[in-house]
Amino acid sequence: MTEQLRLMAVHAHPDDESSKGAATMAKYVSEGVDVLVATCTGGERGSILNPKLQGDAYIEAHIHEVRAKEMEEARQILGVKQSWLGFVDSGLPEGDPLPPLPEGCFALEDVDEAAGRLVKLIREFRPHVITTYDENGGYPHPDHIMTHKISMVAFDAAGDPERYPEAGEPWQPLKLYYNQGFNRPRTVALHEAMLERGLESPYGEWLKRWDEFMRAERTLTTYVPCAEFFPVRDKALIAHATQIDPDGGWFRVPMEIQQEVWPTEEYELAKSLVDTSLPEDDLFAGIRNN
């Protein structure tokens, strides 16, 4: 393939792109790949998770604008392009029973109608590879699950001239992956590495509760080596200041341990229209030489 490779990462909220596959994106940008993040919602209903910023009246009143600025900073750090699909954050319902989702939110949109916006963006950007979430959303946030749904519809529809004819010239992406960076093998490896070095692991409780809160193990098909870009990933994540405490659990495993023990980000190949052999170390395996 002589044309520039293109990767689209479809995410639910601003900050998801920096916590899921960010080092992979930074790696591909460094290699000349054109990378676009499609952000489904503005994160309007996201809580302020950084305790240092909780209670800030300005941020609470302008959370949408603040998160958009955070996204722009993270985008620049990663070196990617970014587009908003313009849906409204559904929030994460809590309680027993769960309260109804707010009217007009992303998770209550008609799937086929909502997918049309993503189809339009796919046809404009013409990605060879798309990454998104699995049917569980990675974790069961309604916006993550909806992101999965519209991604699956859009992947199949973007290349069909009879579907969404108003959305531009058809373009068929060749591969679709699920982000699987939060996986048990990685967590166990880092946990054990911390203990072996006499350090306190942040993953002890995670592993105790894994079976209770986490879904069945997924098939990891693709391991992208990107350890040198872990610092870029962390810098982009910290740019989302309302969501990430720089002194929090995300950063308790020393960088050199992460890079030595688990130097990859993981994906599950969900759809492929090209021949490839598993496991892979490249999202563009089977595409580069076609």
C-alpha cells in the first residue's frame, strides 16, 4: 500500500482516548499514520473525579467547555486529529433500582440514526482501521455500550452505497478492533512485578474483585509494542484534569516497571476483510502489503 495509512479510534467521552489505546495512537502518529479520534459525547454529565478540583464552582458550571479544552490539550499531546459526533453524555446511572436515563442522551438515540453521523465521518476520513469497545463497552457505561453499537453498524454500512446515501461517497474500512487494554494477564503481571520488587501494588483489590465486577475473559489477538510512548499516554491523560488525579492509582506503577513488564497495548480483532495471522503486533497487519 502506497497511500498513507489511516486509523480512527471511536470513543464515548473526552478522556477515553487517553486511557484506552493512547500509546498505540502516538506510536502510529510517529510513523506517519493519520489518526483521528471520534468522540461521541461532550462528557457533559461526567463527575469531577480529581479531588483537587472538586468543589470548583466555575468548573461545575462550565464542565462541557472545560472538558472540550482538556480534549484539545490531549489531542495536541498525542498528535492526533479529533472530531465530535455531538451526542449528549448519558451519565452513569447509580442506585438500586437504577434511575432512567435522561431524555435526549446518547444511549437513548436510535442506533441506526446515530450511526449515520459516524458513517459520514468514516466516509470523510476513510480509515483503514477502526478501534472501538466490545459489546460490554469495556465496562457497562451506557455511552460505551452505545459507542459499540453505532461502531458496528457504521463499519458495515460505510462501504454500502445503498445505506446512508446522504453521508458521502462509500468507504469500507478493512479491520475493526475492540480495545482490551484492561485485561487480567496485564494486571496480574504488573501486580506480581510490584510485589517482587517489594512495592505496594495498586491492583490487589482489583484482582480480588475481578470475578465479581469484570466480564468473562476476552480473546487478546493483537499486542502493539508501544512502551516508549507510555509517557506520552500519561501526559495526555493528565491533561484531562477534571477526570484524572495525577497522584492517583493510574500512576502508581513506576514507568520503568510498566515498560519492562508489559510493553504493549492489547486489542481484540472483531472484524477483518483482509487476511492476517494471529497473534498480531500491528493493527495494520494484512493491510500494509496489500
